[in-house]
Amino acid sequence: MRHQLLLPALLASCIVSSAFAQTAAPAAKTAPIDKVRLSDTTRILASNAFEGRAPGTLGEERTVTWLIDAFRKLGLQPAGDDGGWTQAVPLLHTRLDTSVAVTAHAGAANMTLAQGKDVYLGTVRDVDRAAIVAAPLVFVGYGVNAPERQWDDFKQVDLKGKIAVFLVNDPDFNAPAGDPVAGVFGGQAMTYYGRWTYKFDEAAKRGAIGVLIVHDTAGAGYGWNTVIAPAGESFAVVRKPGDVEPAMLQGWLSADAATRLFAASGLDLAKLGQAARRRDFQPVALPGATLSADIPVTRERVASRNVLAKLPGTTRPQETVSFAAHWDAYGVGKQPGANGRTIRAGAADDAIGVAAVLELARNFAAAPRTKRTLLFAAWTAEERGLLGSETFARSDLYPARDMVANFTMDVLQTAGAAHDVVLVGAGQNDLEDALARAARTQGRTVTPDAKPERGLFYRADHFSLARRGVPTLLLMGIGGGADLVKGGRAAGDKWVSDYTAHCYHQTCDDWSADWDLTGAAQDVALVYRVGRELADGTTWPGWKVGSEFAPIRAGSRQGAR
């Protein structure tokens, strides 16, 4: 029965992959990125046959099989484990019982913190119960340790067995003009220090048993409804011996619950937030405050896979230029969406990115081979925390020190031709300068991310490589409304707002025959041009002064050239 179910997807694979193989691309700096192929590939991957492409499901098996077949028909070579097409990504999948409340004691008050209302919690510990008994709470400001900015919120505080409470974003996010901290971390543009993932990691390194981040819609870049959407579900890469053990519980406190908890401890959260904007801030224990929890955990091991293909370089094959997108989406939901569907197909996020990777591979495969190796990746578990790309980056299968650059495509815009291309992460590295030069050949310009406070640069798969020093370029249509040929910036902003408000991670993120992928094809053609110049050259792009990743690249053997 299983093989019968696979048949429709495999037939579709043969049709589309044959179309890839039949059309040759000229050996030029520009590429005829075909918007019809982009659309057809997206339509297939977002179809019901792939069941929303969730890791560890039949949808994954079908997706991986389809992708391998597509890469093989294009004439690429396998680039995964042991000479195969895939890389193993062992995952731990956990789910907390969200009906169980957490209790806090502060001053004379005993507080019940309801999951989903007052607190959101998850765990990535491999345990049957997430248990914490009367753990003290300590407020550690923004939870930042940034030596290059002479900033340390921790001040050697002992967090072992305690709950660390942090503010979201960076110390200068709420700083008024003229404040000494204003601009130290980038102002409204979030740095990695502002991301919840960074704060979780820093607390775990210091032995915290729990981590809570005080939610703020502006600072987080999203509302409480987005925070609670996973409903206690978490994924993590299976830890190896010697890896840092994560906190038993990690998550968010609602602003209201945090204010009440601090007040019951005799503290003013708003005033502490102001104090946390100073370098001399000292961690503050919540007097007499403790938190307890005993929550059942459902857990399983999931064997997922990245798909990796390559075109070996002719003269410097050890040096790589990579092109990537994530194949996973959110699978089948328990409740139907407004359109009556339960499959969350992830058409724009990110079947269209995978379509772009295949279209790039088609063009490169049909052209003369480049001097450097071209690597094409389709990652798993991006939606679960960039876990597929993180596994790759940790593995040294293709070392970061030998990777010239990475190009990642995630949620390309579907609203038509544009006068510009939106760049997420402006001011980070030299690739954006090359992008601007390439855009000029199309008569277009580059527009920076309209809302850098959302930290989109730290929320896509390229970041797993960036944090190892690899210069990256992220094309993400929801970084800001493009200046569309039809309707201008207003129309571009409307596309972003409509998509993010109604279809992002929802069942209506589906392929549509009404899409106009002219602009998406333009953007992918820019990636081809910049990527080919690097792959045929000797340049090692670097990070710009002030980027938190510059010191990492400077210490790498290849990147220092």
C-alpha cells in the first residue's frame, strides 16, 4: 500500500525532472530562470501527496525520494553521508502536557501560571517528566554576553539549578535617543544577542534548570499567539556525549504574568528593564520567589534527512559555494483551517525555495563546470529550529572554513515583477555589494529589510553557516514589501501583510495558479549571477566591520586569505 501511495509523487517527479533535463542554460553570467518551472515544482511539493512535508512522516519519505530523483536527473552527484544523497538528522521530538499548570511562590503569594495564558513552555530534554522543585528565579536583564561590545549581563552569577528570567531583544532596543546604550547593538535592528535561541543557550551553559523570556510584541517581532502556536511541541538535534544539556524547561512569560510575579516579589519590572540597559547592570534575585513544575512529556526519536547534491569544481574542488532552502513544512494539523484543509502545505514557505534551488542546479548543470564545487542542499527541520542546517554545519561534511559563501532562499515573493530585491541582513557582509552590482544589470536596486527588529536574519537556515563564519545571502520575500512594477511599494507591503497575517504556517499557504513568479525568477537569477562569479573566481568575501561573525571568519584558514 505504501508503494502505491508513493506512485503519484514519483510520476510527478519524472515529469518535472525530465523537463529540467531537456532545457539547457547558456554558459553565461545570467541564467534563464524559468518561472513556469518554479511554479510547477512548487505545485507538486505543496500537493496533498506530500502531506505537508513534516519530518519523520510518510510526507518526508516522499519528499526525499522526489528530490533525489530530481537531482539525479539533472546530472548532479550525491553529496551526503558515505557518498549517498542524504545526511542523517537524528531528532528528538517532545510534547508537554499543556493542561498542567506551573506554580510560582513570591512573597506571600502563590501564583498559578496557566500554560498558554500566563506562560509558554517546552522542553528538549529526553525525559518522561519535566520536573522542577522550588527553583529560585533570577532576573538577568537581556541575557547578553558580548565581549566585543564590553557587555556582560551575567557578571558571574550562579544560575545552577535556578530559573533565569530575561528580556527579549537587545539592551538598546527600547533605548531613547541620547541614551548611552543607543546604537551599541544596532538599535532597532536585532542582533543575534536578541534572539530567544541565544538566550536559551547562554542560560544552559551556566547550568540554569529553567529559562523564561518576558514577552513583548514589539521586541519579539510577533504576538503572544505566535509564541503559543507550537502547543508545547519541541524538536532538537539528538545530543552527543559532552554536549551542553539544555534547561529542563524553556519558554516565555506573558508581560502581564511577569509584571505580577515581579510585583509579588517586591520588584518593579519596568524599572529593572531600564536598569538592564546599562553596562553595570547586576543580576537580581527575585526575593523569596520560586517556581515548581511537574509536567508529563511525550517523546520520540525521529530519523530525518537533509538532501545534498553537488557539481564538483574543476580546479579547486575543496572550496564550495552552496545554494539552499528547506524542504520541510508543518505537516497535517489536528484542526482544519479556515479553508477546511488540515494539510499545511508550505507552498511559499518553502517549497518555492526548493524549486529555486532545483532551477539553479538545472542552469549550473547545463553550463560549463565552475572551478569551485557547487553544493545544493534541501534542509529538514527548519521550522523546528534550523535543525537540519545546524546538523550539517556541525558535521564538517563540507567544512565552513572551505565554504566561500551560502545563498539561501526562503519565502520568495509571488506578486510579480519588482523594481528591487529585498535583502534581509543588510550591513553584514560583502555578498550584498555583489548583489547590488548584479541587480543593476537588471535595472533594479536592493532594498534592506523593512523591519530589522524582527531579527529575520537569525531565523532562517543560512544562519547555521553564518555563525560558523560563512558569508551568507538570504532572499526572503517577507523581509519587506518589494517595489512592485504593478502597484509599487504599497502593493508589495500588502502582499507581505496578507501572507503573514493569514497564511504564514497555516493551511492556506498553498500553491495558486494566480501567482506571478516574475519577480521570484528575477531574484533567483541574481543568485545565479553572484554565485557563478564566486564559483569561477578566487575571491573570499568577508564580513563587514562590526558584524558579530567577522572574528569567526578571520580565524578560519580559508576565510583569512
